[in-house]
Amino acid sequence: MGDSVQTAVLGVSGYAGMELARLLLHHPRLNGCAPVFLGRAEAAGDASLTALHPQLMDNNGSASLRIEPFSWDLLKQRAVEVLFLATPHEQSREYAPIALEHGIRVVDLSGAWRLTDAANRAIYRFADDGEPVAVQVQAKAVYGSPELHRDELRTATLIANPGCYATAVILPLKPLIQAAWVDLERGIVSDAKSGVSGAGKAPTAKTHYMYAANNLSAYGVFSHRHTGELLEQLGLERGQIIFTPHLLPIPRGILATTYVTFKEKKSAEDVAALYQSFYADSPMVRLFGAGNLPQIQYSVHTNYCDIGFQLDSDGRRCVVVSCLDNLLKGAAGQAVQNLNLMCGWGETEGLA
Amino acid sequence: MGDSVQTAVLGVSGYAGMELARLLLHHPRLNGCAPVFLGRAEAAGDASLTALHPQLMDNNGSASLRIEPFSWDLLKQRAVEVLFLATPHEQSREYAPIALEHGIRVVDLSGAWRLTDAANRAIYRFADDGEPVAVQVQAKAVYGSPELHRDELRTATLIANPGCYATAVILPLKPLIQAAWVDLERGIVSDAKSGVSGAGKAPTAKTHYMYAANNLSAYGVFSHRHTGELLEQLGLERGQIIFTPHLLPIPRGILATTYVTFKEKKSAEDVAALYQSFYADSPMVRLFGAGNLPQIQYSVHTNYCDIGFQLDSDGRRCVVVSCLDNLLKGAAGQAVQNLNLMCGWGETEGLA
Amino acid sequence: MGDSVQTAVLGVSGYAGMELARLLLHHPRLNGCAPVFLGRAEAAGDASLTALHPQLMDNNGSASLRIEPFSWDLLKQRAVEVLFLATPHEQSREYAPIALEHGIRVVDLSGAWRLTDAANRAIYRFADDGEPVAVQVQAKAVYGSPELHRDELRTATLIANPGCYATAVILPLKPLIQAAWVDLERGIVSDAKSGVSGAGKAPTAKTHYMYAANNLSAYGVFSHRHTGELLEQLGLERGQIIFTPHLLPIPRGILATTYVTFKEKKSAEDVAALYQSFYADSPMVRLFGAGNLPQIQYSVHTNYCDIGFQLDSDGRRCVVVSCLDNLLKGAAGQAVQNLNLMCGWGETEGLA
Amino acid sequence: MGDSVQTAVLGVSGYAGMELARLLLHHPRLNGCAPVFLGRAEAAGDASLTALHPQLMDNNGSASLRIEPFSWDLLKQRAVEVLFLATPHEQSREYAPIALEHGIRVVDLSGAWRLTDAANRAIYRFADDGEPVAVQVQAKAVYGSPELHRDELRTATLIANPGCYATAVILPLKPLIQAAWVDLERGIVSDAKSGVSGAGKAPTAKTHYMYAANNLSAYGVFSHRHTGELLEQLGLERGQIIFTPHLLPIPRGILATTYVTFKEKKSAEDVAALYQSFYADSPMVRLFGAGNLPQIQYSVHTNYCDIGFQLDSDGRRCVVVSCLDNLLKGAAGQAVQNLNLMCGWGETEGLA
């Protein structure tokens, strides 16, 4: 690809879609090449983007930005090269195969193409699971974690952008598990907490201010959809990790407190060195080091995943704390990081 | 009425209904005489009250409390003497007349019967406005502000419990206007702010946590329904007062900042004395006095309306700040205060 | 003791002290026997209680309530029988022995007398640790968890009211550990989250709104003071449990997510039955049962500890969620529950 | 000045200082010309900027950013051309004159040099008020509102950056008052609400989470320091406007609800046209138009001031709502806007 690229976003009405629109509109490589914003034909009408999201208003012509009704003809006409799907997973199952057929590269923000193991996918109840096309498309999908799959992502045609919780739990665990330090017999616990934007824009009983504010609740215990991503990306078996999400009374941000036991005694320096080595070339991971724990406030409105840890005096029990912004590193920001890789650009461009 | 009374509540699913249920369940006069909780026949089924509102759970048998399907037969069978309507105003227009016919006294928490002037009622677009029955019933209704209408409330058969904003604006203004101190030519401004519970329990775009949290917004400028109550209870003409509500990022509580100009110079002592005299027999108004302004945190979870003021050095411009809990003094608490008056009980019983 | 009792509270300026004052002022048994509110001689002056805590204002004479300068003479003069210490632990170490000498029973809300094992106490660095008087007084102290030590509490002269986090973690674990179901080799994880009032009333960098709001942070990992209470009350060794506190952006409430592995497969019914049996006579524990997890909003402003759990399909891994109000069941409410036991009153009196 | 400029910031520990550091670090014109960050000699030590503000961490060398001890020698040595003072007003009174003497241009974020009328300055009790140097320096100061004083700001040597509340109240009123539409006899009311960052970083009783959260309080009634700025910039006399600030339970953002009466009937189109004309060349004002009121959430994290209004059906009473981010358009962002003007750069550079 050349200096710029023609992008399009399908599904800008939600929070991740809005953040994605904001990032793309300010991306230095897309300066002369405005993204096409698309809504489902029946829903979009010919709506104004800033009427939907007044936060995106500026005095540089943003008022003229429109959400256009989706059609494959329109994509062709606009010569779209990369399509972001910020759509429910059912729609992503439908659209991604067609886009690939049209030679359009896809970054899908839903859970549609993240899982290679049918058992892990079962929770989504995909209507087309196991059908030949779906199997072929799944085979092309690369899990969009730049820190784990940077090289494959550069040439991927379909990127399955990771779940927000999954990113927050995989990044702190991957180095420890790959180094075979963790005593998997004793089990890993990851107790994660997310802001309300993770629950989506639809008004529901659980996203009502009166439910979410001044409250904390656990949900999806032993049954959250992101668990499959943890198992596949970390090479774990069900039973080796418990992942428990909680709904925090904040707009955005995830903090995961992860408990592991090492097989052998380690020093804080050992642990810090392992992380530094693993993430040496990953500009979007910030390492806080031993005894210095990240907090949600530091990563919100950034694309960083922050990691810190505390090792017990026995040198075996370790608490790792990781934080990220669920709409950025957990969704739209990571999608742009993947776009950068796809296009051969600097990994952090448009994300500072 | 005797020592106790048989009460019933129609509409316990909302926030005001829940607070009313809580207050009645703990009311000392209703100890041996549990309220009947009712839902619309088609909606209620035979549901558990604590399943709907886990906050009401206790270990004294609350689990057996049921929401029963409403019917007039059931009210008769249970010998209900006072019916609380925590229903939308359309339903209150329908149910109140029938209850009165059955000889049941009514405390209505909706806006159905608060307004005597048809022009003020127009905003509600009541289907039966002007019909003979509605006219007769309206004539019986007493505006349920104990501080303004204590004596009529003792014998009322239909009490129109005031709006939450209306209570917060009327109580600080009534003494000043009745004393004819206020220069109405210059106009009164009441800038009011309310917590999200005032917007109701239905999940909507505006009650979504992501909309309400970390935000403030004005709404209903020149057009809020409670304006008519202000005009009628304060004896003002449209144009003499501007009332502007705002949505605060808190669960409950209202603060109104009200701006008046006195016709003649007054001292802070004058103003304080006027309030003390006016509210001498009103146990549910707390006077903070000159230069000591109430805050929302002090009145939340109580049935008090707090009032304080600051007089400018010119002795004419006065800022009055009033606070209350929109679900208690602004709704369910005031309804119980009215029940107490109706029954000849102490005005604060069950409200400490 | 007779029908009422003369109480006194030393230290009403903090949040727990304020809640304690509120509870005692409304306690039905103390109606004719107002508590004495005390401040340190040098600090108290002769201050008004409602000037310090406007929340405590009412129209029944609360304005006359005073905080009097502490002295043993005053306690004697007022014939104080039960003294609540809502003081820093250093002061409680000093005052409790003297009170006992004067024949005054003590409920201490600090960490001064909770721990019998010197190793666990080390974190407090008590100046008098190991001295004869301190040893004797410690021997008299009963850990103030009614659910675990109800009988000893009835006759105790010194009650060490438990830590807020400790209560939230001990109550869900005690039945499982006492039944010897838990595989302690695999370790217990308790990931706890508390509202800001738990951090005290002193303005600090961490209690600043800008730090606490929209944020979440872990702290005290492997080093929180309440850990010793967990070990002693649950009969665990250091290393068998990891307890991690977090600071939640809410005013009050604790939720603890506790992870255990059973030695043998259990059914959800087994677990529910164990809890029901253990807490059959404990009116301040609410059991939510299998798959029904409590949330902070349900227990805030109550004295309940709520417990629910989710058992994995393997019947061995179990996530238990417990909630309470850190200022009530976690402090002042439990102190009143202990007062009730001490005085032979109903355990829930004044706590509904 | 040339393509870049050497800047320095004194006082980066507060919220405005932090935002200013962030903006300058990312300003495209300062790419090769990093700002010098300064602390008071006795306080600064040689501290790390990112240790103080972890939010500023990146993976591009931010860790090496230091806060250096302030000295005039250091400023000279680094050839500083523009000095930002994010200091208390007493310090700004001291430092600005010396900087000007050294030929360094100053943007002062405090209230030190905003007021030309001694009566309005009285509230600050400046020790040097009226002394010859102070008088000379004050005469050079330009009030840093680009929308009102754009041309003078281009050549100013001392810019007095406006107060946050003042900006939020002046911008919506200036067009109406300059056009002589407002009936000043009837008085203007501006009821303003600000997030907690406006109260500063020092932990105090009022910035404690437990005080600010779930609360709303009015303060500084008839006595707020920013009132003088309103009078001078709007050409009003004391008594023609009441300005009342309130403390909102949000981190950042101001919303002002301003009430005016027009001398003559106007249409909504008239009002909209007046605003459009007045702000035609002001890229940092967003006009929402008639009946479309801005909310705090739209302007937070931007440098815009948003203005919308609602006109009563009488065409005379008008409610204007304005919003901005108190740390950006209300402080650091406006300071950078002023830097841009000073340097002849595009007014919005580094502020998108």
C-alpha cells in the first residue's frame, strides 16, 4: 500500500465506532483521504455524523461528515481498501466474507472471527458455524494483538480485533505463561473490572445510571464470552483460569487483577526483566515494574496497556495488575494499531 | 380514622413506588396492618416485591411480600382505606375517580390532579379534561404541600402530591411572595438541578450511565410540566418566573438556586425571621439561615426541605438555595407526610 | 443490664463515628438515655454535633447536641456504662485499659485489640505490645463478629469490632473452611473493593475527588492490616490466602470476590445448604443462593452482609461474592449489633 | 518569531500545569524545541515529570522529562522566549515583572494581572497593588480572551489568561451586551457549575471525594473572584449581574446557565445571526443555535466553548447555555491559543 489508504467504517453509532471515527479523522496518514462512514442501509438514512456524536464537532468542516447507507457498490465506487466492522458479531459473520471476496481487507471489532476452536465459539451460536465459507474465512483471520502476532498482522487480510477484557488479561499473562513459570495446577485467577461503556450504547436496566452508579456487580462468572480468547491465546485449558468480570461505576477503563503462582521462586528483578524482554519492541505496553501498580486513570484516553506487579516475599505468589481503556486499546485504538501494521506505517501513528 | 389504617400502593416498580413501599413497611402506625402492593393486572402476575427490589429484603419475612394484580374487588376484600397511586398520570386520571366513588381516600403521586387552571394542565393533554367527572374530582383535590395546605389536607379525600421540582421551588419562595417582598417586575429565576432518579426507571438514552455521568445538561427550558404548579401555588403569572431544570450526575437530590429582588431593602435578620415565622410549625423544613447554604448531601435520604439564603450588600438581591431528596420530600416521603395528616397522626411519624 | 444503658462515643468526627452517632440517637432502647458524645479534650472545645455533621440535623432538638471534651471524670459523672471508641488504634490502646479499670464496658472500632497473635499485630507497631497490662486486656477482648462469637460477646467487657474488609471476607469463607471443604493447598484468593469512606475523613492525595473518581486502584497487596484478622478468624496460615483491596469510586460499600476450590465435588444445593445451616440464627446475613450474586447497591445503608455464589460445572471451583456497607456492618452497625448482644437486647434492634 | 519558540512552564504540579505540559509536548510547532519545565527551587529538586503525572508517560522518552529548579539564570541559559506561569497569583505578581525585564514574554494563568480596576482587584489583596512597577506591568497586560482581544494579543508581552468561570460567562454574554440588546435594569443572572478540578489539587475538606461526590453546593455567592472579570470585560456595573458558582460532582467541565431579558422582542433567528456574526472568525467557539443546548460532555477534553440558547415565546426572555473544559478553554488550552496568536501561528494549532 502507498502513503495513504481508503478506509471505511461500518457501524459508527456505538462507542467503539465513535472512537474509531475520531481516531481515523485525526490520523496523519489519512489526512487527504477521509474515511467513509457507513450505516446499515435501512437505518442510516443520510445522517450527519456530528448530529449523532456532538463530541466529534469541530470548526473544520466536520458538520459535512455524513453516515452513508451501506452498499457494496458504494464501497467499490469509493475504492475502499480497508473496511472496519464495528458491528454486532452476526453482521460481521455476514459482511467479512463478502468484503474479502471483493479484495477489501477487513478489521473486525466484533467476536465473529476471534476463535479457532469450535468449542470456544459455541457460546456465540453462529448460524454458519462449520460451513465451508466460514471455515475458509476463519482460517485467514489473524487475532489482532500486535504484541503477540505482529508479523502475521502485517500481511493479514482479515484481522479479528481482540476483546477488551481479553486484551487486559492476555497481555500481563502471556510472558509468564510462555516462559513456563506459572504453576497451572494451582490455577490462575483474573478478577477484572470494566467501565460501563463496555456494556454498549443500548439503554438497558444494567446501563441505567441508577443501576451502575454507586454500585459494583460481578457478572458472567464462569461464562463470559472472552474466556475462549484467553484459552486460545494463552494456550490454557478450561479449568486452568477463572476469569470474573465486574461492572464498575465509571465510563471507561478496565483493570484486571491477576493471581498466579510460580513453579519456582523468582525475584522481582526476574519478573521485571521477563516483561521488559517480552515487550521490548511493543510501544503500546507500558511497564510499571515491581511494586508500582497501574491505575485506570493513567491509561484512560490512551492506547496503552499498563502492567505492574507485586511479588510476595515467598517469591512464588504474584499479583499482576493491568489497565487499559476498553474503547481504545480494548477496541478502536487497537484496530488503528492494526491498520498501521497492515499498511506498513509506524505502529503508534495516529495514537499519540 | 383509628390507630391504624389499611393502605395499598398501586405502582411499586418505579423509584418513588419503591421508596413508598419501604416507608410504609417501616411506618410505626402500620405495624400490624401491612400495605397491599398492587401492579397492573396484566403486568403484575403474582410477583415477589423483594425480587423486584432486592433493597427491600430483610430477615423478617419480606420474602413473602407479593405484588398482587390490581382489581377493585381486591381493594374491597382487603378493606383498603387509603390508596397511593404511584402511576403514570394517565392511569391516575382513570383510577382516582373510581377510588373516590368506592369511598377510598387517594394520595396520587402523579401530575394528574395538581393543577386547577386548564391552561396549566394543557401540557399533559388529559383525554378527559373538562368532562364533568374530571371537573368534580379536580374540585376535591388538595395540593399535597403540608407546609401550605396543612388544614385542608387533614380532611382531604384526594391529595395531589406535588412535583419534586415544584416542592423545591415553592417552599423557598412562598414566604417571600406571600409577604409581598418580591419585585415581580424584575422576574424570578429558579435554576434547579436534579439527580437521575427524577428521570424515572425506564432505560432511555438520557438515563444511560454514559449520558448522565460526568455530565450536566439543561432541559425543558420554558416548558417543564412543573411550571404550572409554581404559578398556581405562588400566585404568579407566566413571565414572572423562569424555571430551568438540569440533569445532575447523582442518583438523587434536588438543589434549586432561586434569584429574587426585593422591592425594599431588607436585612439578613429580616429574611431569617420571615422564614422562621412562616415555617415555625413545619417540622419538615430545616432553615439554614443567612449565609449558610444547604447542600444536596444533607437532605438526601431524609424527608426534609432545607433552605438557606445569601443577601447581597444592597439588601435587595437575594439568592435562596433549597435542597431536598426528590424521592422523599419530593415524592414518597411527602406522600407519607400527607397520610399522617389524613389520619390525624404526628406529621413526622415514620419519616425520622 | 436493665432496659436502657448509658453510652458514650469518643471520636465522632470521622465517618464511622458519625454513623454510630446516628444509630445511637435513633436506637429505641436509648430513647430516654441520650449518648454522651466526646472529643479529645484539646480538640473538642464544646462543639455542636450538627455543626460538624449537618446530616444529623433534625427538628427534635438535635441542635442542642454537643461534643464534650473527654475526661474520665465526665464519664463517671454521667455514669457511662458502655464506651464506644471510634478512635485511631493508638488511642484505643491507651483508653480501653483505663475504661475497663473503671468498670466501663468497651466496644472498640479500631484495630487495637483484634489480634491475638503478636506476629499479626506487628504491622500496627503498638508501643505497649507485650507489656503486662496490654497482655491482660488483650486476653479479655472478644472479636466482635456476632455470627462467629455470639455467646462470648454477650458477656464481653471489651469487644474488638472487626475490620470492614475482614467482615466482608470472613463471613463468606467461615462456613466453607469450618466444614473443611476448601482445598487450602491451592490457596484462596479474595479480591476486595471498597468505597472511599473506608479511607477515612482526612483529606489526602488518595481521597481527593480527582484521584478517586473515574478510577480504580489496587493497594496494600500482600500487606493490608486486615489480613491478620482473616488468618486468626479463619484459622489459616499466611500463604493460604491472598487478600487484595481496591479503592472504588463510590462513597460506601464493599464487594469481595472470593475464589476457593473444594477438595471434593459439591452441588450448588450442598453449598446453599451449608450456608443456610451456618447462618440460620444470624439475622444480619442475607443469603442470595446459587447463581444469584449480591451487588453493593443492595447492602449500602443497611447492616446486612449479603452472600451469593456461583459454582463451576466441575463442582469444585466456587466464586463467592459478598457485600456490605463498610460504615455499618463493617463498622458502626456491627458495633450496635454488639451493643445489643452485650445488653441482652434483640440483635437487630435499632438496625432496621 | 520564527518557526518554533523556546517555552518554559513554571508550576506543572497542578491540573492546569499538567494539561499545559501535555499540550506543549504535543504541539506541532514545538516538536524540536521541548518546553522547559520548572518548579520552585526549593520544591522541585530534580524531579521526573512522569513520576509526578503518570498520565504523561509515553514510550518516546517522556521518562527523561525533568522538572528543573527555577532560576532566571536557567531561563537565560535555555534562551526561553515565552514563559507560562501556572503559579498562585502571589507568585505571578512577583515573577511576571522580572520576566518582562528580561525580555521574556509571559502568559500568566493566575488572576494576578487580569483586572484593571483597583476595586475589582481588592479581593486578591495584592501586596504590591498601586506600586509603580505593578502599575506599569498591569498597563502592559492584555486580557487573554482571543475572541475579544485577538489583535492586541498578537503583540502582547504579558497575557493575563482569563479565569475559567469568566470565560464561560463572558463569551455567551459579550455579543448580546455589545449589541445593546440586554435590559440591564432587570439584571443578568449567570448560574454556573464547575467540576472539582477547578478547586485545585490540594487535598481539602471540599475536594474530598466524600464531600464532592453525589453532592451539589453553591459557594462564593456575591463574592467570587471572577466577578471582576465579568464586569470589566462586559462593561457592566456591580449590581447588573449576579454570578453564582456551584461545585459539580464531575472531574472537569463548566456549564453556565445565563438569564437575560432583551429590551425589545427578538426572534431566534436574530439571536443566532448575532452570535454567528460575532464569532465568525473564532474557531474555538461552537454555536449550537436556537433550542439546541450544549452539555458538558461535548466540550470536555476539547478547547471549545460551546454556546446554545432558548428564547421564550415572548421574544424577550432568553436562556443561554455555555460549556467548556475548565482545564482547557478555561486555562491551559486558552493559554496555548494565546501562544499561537503571540507567535503568528494558526490559532488552533496543537489544540485539535
